Amino acid sequence: MNKDIKQELISAKNWILKNQKEDGEILWDDQGKWDFWDHCECLIALSIYEEWDAFNKGLDFCLNKINQEGLVKSQYKNGAITQDYFEAHHAPYIYLPLLQKYYIDNDLNYLSSYKSEIHQIYKGTLKFKDAEGFYHWALDENGLADDTLITSSCSLELSRRAYNMICVLINNEEFIDQEEIISPTKLKSNKFDRGGISRARFSMDSYYPILCNCGTEQDVDNLLNKFYVKGLGIKCVEEEPWVTFAESSECIMALHKIGLSEQAKKIFNEVLKHKNSEGYFPTGYQYDLDVYWPEENSTWTNAAIIMAADCLYDITGKEKVILI
């Protein structure tokens, strides 16, 4: 099955390559939008297919976007900044493709060559941390955003784990950060969503904690009852008739991690039905109107599907960084 699914998703991988520019930038699609986190998701997918030339160009493009403080602006379009602030979880997500590459090719020299950038980024990430160990989600010229978000914190936790593993591999154990960014105890804190708007209506706030070892099977039941649409996948937002395939794939990885692989495979097979005639996937499906919406085929959606396939069917035969 692993060879079959790898072959089936080559066109999704090729869509990512098609949207990579000569300088290494991997766009969302042909509309020119770019952000660091989604670019890193694409790098993980490229590493699964061992597309090393594209991976290397893409990694260097990312690192060239990092400023001297180890931070990166939130979003760009056609090279211009469109969201002029820094998000805590963006820059450190680079550790995941770096570590995934190492898991696959064991090239320690490559990993070590980025030692200074690796530590620079983590130092920058700590700017978002408060005295109680929670992370503000954003920073701009006016200071830190007065809120902490569950999904952002979960992404940061995965990055912290990857950073610690990299520190061991490059013999820099003295930089290891032992403090968990997300935990079952921290999830109960009123630090989250203190802006007065609950994000519980977003599926990612339900499955990302599970991906970070902070969920139970009861949490899974609640998640599926709230967001799963039979035959289609996972809704992005509870009240909207809109299944999104990146969220579906991330949820699939969370289900697999907690040991519910058969349920994960069932949803994955439902996602595969949405592959278009050219072999790649749209961002989402609005099932009340029976339309794929928005009118985009985001590269990072295709990357998440590839990552889910590797988790379920072991395309690489190597460790999966998303499951650390």
C-alpha cells in the first residue's frame, strides 16, 4: 500500500514543485501569496519524496526571510509584506522539515551547517514567552498581542521538541529547553482566548492538542461529533458547511498518533476522493452549495495530505517528525 499511495500522490507533490519559484519560494498557489509556516509544511512533503534540490532551495529561501532577531513577517504576496507582524509559531516551524530531512537521509553535516540559524530562531521565539511559560501569539511594532492561542502553542510545542532533538544531534545539549509549551494542565488555563472570543469552534483547537499528547479518546469522540462530516472529512469551523482537507489531514495524523489508525484511514480515503482531474487537491469543499471553495488549490493542503499518507502508510520507512 505504501508504494501505491506514494504513486497516487506524486501529482500532489508535483503541484508543490510547480508553485516553487526559482529562488526557492513555495507559494500558496498561483495567486502569489506566501507565508513561512505553510512553506515549511511543503518542505516536509518534499522531503518525504526526497526532492532534495527543491528542498534545499526552499529551506534557504525561508532562512533568508528571518531577520536578525530570529523572526519572520507573517505573510507576503508577490514579495511584498501583507501582514506586517510576527507570529510566534512561524519561524521555529523550520525545525520540523530540518529534522524530517535528517530522519530520511541521516545527513548530520547538513543539519549542523545551520547551527547558528537554529539557535537564533529559538532565541527569537522566546521573545513571545511570558513569566508563566505561555506564549503570546504575535508581536508588532506596538508590542505583544495580549492573547495566547491553543493551536499556535501546539505548533510551538512540536517545534520545541524538534529543536531539542536537533540540539542532541548537533551536540548542543546545553541549549535544550525542558519546559513544555502545551500540556494538559496548561490547556485548562484562562490564558487562552483571553481576548474574549472562543476559538473552540475551530477544529484545529480540538485536534492539535491530541497531536501534542494532550488528548484522550473522549476528546477524540467530542472532536468527531463536532467536526466530522460523514463521507467528506473534517470541518474547519463548527457552524460552517465547509470541509477543509488540510484540517482533515492534520486530524488524521492526530487520530493515528493516539492509536485510532483505522478511523484515520477511513477519513483519509474520504479525502482522496476530492483529488481533481489534474491529480492534486483543492483547499476545501462547501457541501451545502456543492462547490470547492475557495477557488484555490493550496500547496500546503497538498503537503498535509502527503504527510498524513506517510503517517498512515509509511511512505518513507523513517520516523515522522509530525509525530514526535
